[in-house]
Amino acid sequence: MKKFFYLLTLLILLQIFPKTLVAQQEVQQAREFVKLALKQYQEKNYPAYLENLEKAIKLRPNHPELTYNHASALALTGNKKAALEELNRLADFGSIANPAQDEDFATIKETPEFQAILKKLEKNRLPIGQTEVAFKFLEKDLITEGLAYDPQEQTFYVGSVRKRKIISINKEGKTSDFTSNQQDGLWGAFGMQIDAKRRFLWVASSSIPEIADFKKEEDSQAAVFQYDLKTKKLVKKYSPTDNQKHVFGDLTLNSKGEVFITDSVSPNIYRISSDKGTLENFLTGPFVSLQGIAFSSDEKFCFVSDYSQGIFKIDLATKTITKLSIPANATLLGVDGIYFYQGSLIAVQNGVNPRRVVKLSLDSKFNQIESLTILTSSKEALPDPTLGTVVGTDFYFHANAQWNNFDRSSNIFPLDKFTEPTLVKIKLK
């Protein structure tokens, strides 16, 4: 039976930076343990297979694919009870798997406990929650990421990575191109946010091989673009000056108008202060692949999602970093955008199967996630969700960015492989 390992493919591409070396070394160690485990599985050295999987899991706990393989290793080495417990935990993650077709579980297949777990895993395939289509785009190959909402003009702004532009949708549902790379050199438009008070649109933009008219000499360059909502003109472009590789994936801003940006390749948090007006490295921490970013309502804390590691809380006064603990039956692998809402975090989790939007209920001190609730999940309706925005008591987000329509060399597939990009919403109450 073929083993499906998550080898941290995205992280293989990351450059190791000295200040994040510990986190990067842990990723590398976990990857090496998985490679050894696969080799030992193929050699039918099951005790060694189990030993190396457990070393990898210690570094990357609550990982669905590793949990599945750990269960198989336990079954192959005769630990039936522990194998069933691991499979049950996998089902509690909300994951999809079919161990009934895997001969590694032959010794436990006929047990009542195994049959009960199969029912839980099958139930995970069923859609959860209900999304409402808010808008569909005729341009199929946009690769939609960023999303922002202007409450004054009741207008949505949508970022296209492939087409290197920003699209506006007014309250009547009419679309128009707000800006494009032909106007101001915009690369892929990722995270965006509106400063409604000061009338600015802030955009995290990055040059990656999937964008149209990609130039190799611009690979992994990034900048923050500031637009005037009144004139629809670029005000300023903020670029790093350290000559390193960067991918700015998301940003947020506080009530002072300061912008905070996450970088997934050079995994730092950057800031554009309202007084200095320059881009600066605000914080370097134990991060690997930073994604979403959100403030608590009092703006004393900042939360960031790490695609590989989970959610971190940052005390903005002291710059103390705390990794949020999670329940044993929950996984935070593959969290993309995060959004603070009434003491909880709304998270788009597109690194698990099936993809989903979840509510992470926090304790009063924001040090741990007390529970994970799936708000919506569907293989059909949410094949590739990305970023979103909270509007009142609704959460709007992109349901099908279609990143899978590129080959390994970042060449885009023919247009007939695409469907219409869809903006959906769910009720948060």
C-alpha cells in the first residue's frame, strides 16, 4: 500500500535565514525522519518505521498525514489499541482517509472500534455549514487571493495574482479594474486592507513564477503598494532594502494607520509606521512560513498564522512571542488567512483535506485555543479557499483560487481547466 507523506514541499523551497535557524532545523529534521521512515517501510522494517515516525511527530504534532502513518506503524508492530486511538484522533481532526483499503490495518479491520472510526471518517466527507455565493468572476484564470471591503463606499476589492491587478465590485455588483501592473508595476496582489478613515488601500504584492509576464530577475521580490481610494492612484511603493528573497502574503493595519506585513519566505513581520513612513523589520521570530495576521480588538496583541506550525500571539509592547496551544483532537496545519472576531479567530485552513473555514475559540488571556469549530467545509464548494474579510456578522472569502492549475514548472494549464472564481460568504452568528 502506498504511503502518503507530507514532506513539507513548500518548505523545501525556503531559504534558511540565521535568526530563524532553529525552526528551520526542526523542519529539516522532521523531513529527514519521514524519509527514513518511508525507506524502512519499504524494507518492511516496521519497528524502525514506527520509531522514525514518532521522532517526526514529536517535531510536527497533530499532523494528519503523519498521524495516519503513525497509526499504520502501530498496527504493523502489533499495538492494536494505540493504532485505533490514532485513527480515531485523525477522524477527530475532521480529516478524510480510507484505511479500510489499506492492508497495513489488516489486524484491526474486523474490530467494532475500527468500523466505528470508518463511519466517522466517512462523515467527514459530508459538507458542513452553508456558503452563499456573493459573486462570480468571468475571468477564470485570476488566481484570487486578496480581499478587502470599504464600508464607506460599500465596495469590495479583489486581488488577482495571475493577472497582477485589483478588481473593484461596487454595491450594485458592477466590476472594474482598479489598477494593474501596466499602470504601476504591481506584481501578484495578495493580502489587502482598507484604511477607511484615511481613504487608502494597502496591498501586499509579490513576484512569483505564477504571475503573468514573470521576470526571473524579479523572482521573490515584494513590496507594499499604497493607493489613494479617491484618485485611484498609487501613493507610494514600500520595498525591502536587504537584497533578500521575500514573498509578502498578507497584511493588516491598526487604528493609527500603521501597516503590519507577513513574509513567508524571509519569515519576518514588517511594519510601515505612520510617522516614519518607511518599511522596517518589526520582528523576527521562530517562524517558518508566515501567512495571515490579525490584531486583537484592543490592539495589544497580534496573531500570525504559520502554515507549518500553527498560530502565534505577539505582545506588541514587549514583542514576546507565544505559540498558542491547541486541543489534542485538533490540527492547525495549513492555516492561511486569520481574522479576529469577538474574542475568537476565524481561520481559512487550506492545507488540510477537506479545506475549511474554522472558528478558533481563545481563552481570556489569548494563550491557548480552547476549541476548534468547523464553520464550513466542502470538497466541492471549497476546493481552494484563500483570503477573506469580515463584514458585519458575515465572513466573505475566495472559495476556489485554483492554485492547482499550474504544473511543477509554474506553467499555467489551458483555460478549459478553470472554473469561474467565486466569492462566497458565511454567517458568523
